[in-house]
Amino acid sequence: MKSLFCFIIALFLLLCGCSREEQYPSNDDFFEKFLLTDLYVNGVSTPALFHPESGTTTPLCSDPLCDHTEKAGCPFAGYYPEREPYYYNGAIWFLSTENGNFSERDLICYDMDNRKVSRIISFSELREMIPDDRKELTRLSYGFGDSYFLYTVLEQDQTPVYQLGVNLNSRKVEVLDNDYRTPLARYGEKTLAYTQELRTTGVSWGIDILGKDGSVMETILPDKRISIAFTDLLPTDKLIYITAAKTENGKYDWGRMTVWLYDMKTREDRVIVNDFPSVYIVSNGNDLYYTRYVDDPPLLGFDQNENKEKYNRSGGILYRMDIRTGKETIAFEMPAYCLYGTQIYHVGQYIVVGYQNKNYDMYTEDITGNGIWYNYQKETGYLVYDTVSTQTATYRKESP
């Protein structure tokens, strides 16, 4: 399997007799196979592609002897890929911090055919594009079609003005959407999008159906304050969305979420689940996958820095819910692993969940001005659940 993975990567990198469209798979096909993540090599983080089927993680840097530092001349030195990278015609786009400065994120492009990494625009350069009275930015970092959305530009009173992003054909940063809509999915020749209320809860009233020219043809579910929408089922005309439950006085209770299923053809709208336990979810066919806090979390150990016991709040459990029946089952339960509820991905037939473990029995000690600081042995990686075989595998982010 590893040789197959290497062959795929080699094929991506070496084909050169065709256009970009012919060389590389579509964005959907690419991310059905790979997850853009990071790999720790001798303690240094570097962008990498994770292939769940084989469990192989391959750095984007093509030099096998590189230690991925600035001193070594690595083009990825100091970069930390964040969530929502985007692949388009042989190039991977992502926002990245430089040298650990997490308050500023630059736009990075990696061309797979010539193995070149470019900083398209820095955060400071991006800010210079904005008038002085519009200096606040809300990060977007998602791709759709031939666009990669970067930031929503806000007035000083938090009023959203427009969205800045990259036209991936011209590779120019420009205003992509004056209405700050978030595209969700294609529906035939139409696009589904919704507008977030950035000044309040970050939710949307309804979902707009846009025509080819971007004009609003129709708004569906106009009376619903939608928090999240899933469009994996749109080929079968089904749309899943989540909103807060309504109280008896008609107000929304954001502590109680409800999951709905909307039929685009029949316009039937029905509740699947009244009280949903999580807002970090991925969908796969008729199943939703998620993590949540458990009532009786397993003990991990005693943290001497905080002088208290630490528990695995996730219980190491990945839950699965059938949207047709609302029935919840456990996909896997691995109590030794602390799952990141916000790091859950759908890659082909695999559900990938990030984890971080600390061994409270293994540590080194540092003398500080306040006494002793305990550095616990830490491990990060992914648990990969195969939805077909129902088997689970574990992969660390550290290089061999």
C-alpha cells in the first residue's frame, strides 16, 4: 500500500506533458484521498499530506534529508498549515503562520509540478490593501470553485463590508464577494450560499440559491437561523442543517441544537434530532460522526503544574448517528486517546480524528522563577476509522 501511495505522489509530481487540468485530479478527487496536515521531523513542524488508506504522511518538502529549518534552506521553514487548505489544479493553497506568530497569517501556494512554494501575500501586505477605517479582519480560510476566501473585512463597529480572497486562475488577491456570503455547494448549475451575521452569533437567516451570475434566485428556509449546513447529500437532493432549538417563548436556545433534513425537490423540512450533543460534525452518506464530552471521563493522571487530576473529557469515543432514524451508536471507543472534537475530517471512506496525549508519568523538569515546571511527554496524531471495514488505526505525527 505504501508503494501505491508513493506511486500516486510521483505521478502527481512527474507528469509534465499535459495541461494542469489533465495532470492533476479535481479538488474533490484530491481531498477524497489526502488530508493536508503537518508532520514533526526532529521536533520541527512541516506541511505534509496524510493518506488515510495507507497511513502514510509525506512532507511537501521533497528533500528527504532536509530538517525543515530556515538554516537548512527549507522553503517551508517556520510554516504551520491551518485548517481548510484548498487544492486547485495542481496547487495547494493555505493560510499559514510564520515562525510561530499566530496573530498573523500569510497566504501560501505550493505548486506540485515544479515543487515550488510561494508566499503570495503577507498578512501585513493584506492589511495595507484595506482603508484605514476598515482594519479588522475575520478569518475565513476556505475554497470554493476557482476562489479561495481569506478574510471578511469589518468596519470599526464590526459591520462586515466584503470578503477578500484569491482568484485562483489569475492568482491575484481581490474582493471576491461584496455580500460576504459563504458558498456551501453546487446544486446543478446553481450555488447554495448563506450570509453570516458576524456581529452577533455568526449564524445565517436562510440559505440563498444563486444563479450562474451570482444573483439570488431564491432563498430557502428564510425563517431559520442556521449555524452549520452539510451538503454531502445534495446529489440526492438532501440538505442537512443545524440550528438552535426554540424555547416556549420563541427565542433560540444556543445550548440546545437541533438537526434538520431538507429535501430540495419536495421542500419537505423535518427534524432528525431534537437535542444534538455537538457542533463539530462530519457527514458520510446517511451517518453523522462527532465527539462530545462524556459524563464519566477516564482518569489520565495527575498534572503537577496545575496540581490536579486530568481526565479524558472525550472518553476517546467517536459517535455515529443515522440521520434516517436519529439512532446514536459508537463507531469506536479508545479511552487512552484524547480526541480533538474540532479536528474531525471526512476523507473518502475514512473518518479522521486528531488526538493529543500526555503521559503524566514521563516528564522532564525545568527550574523557573516560580519553582519547577514539568514538561510531560506528549504525542499527537490521528485515529482513522474505516467506515467500510469499521476498523480503526492509529498514526502519530512524529516522523519515523
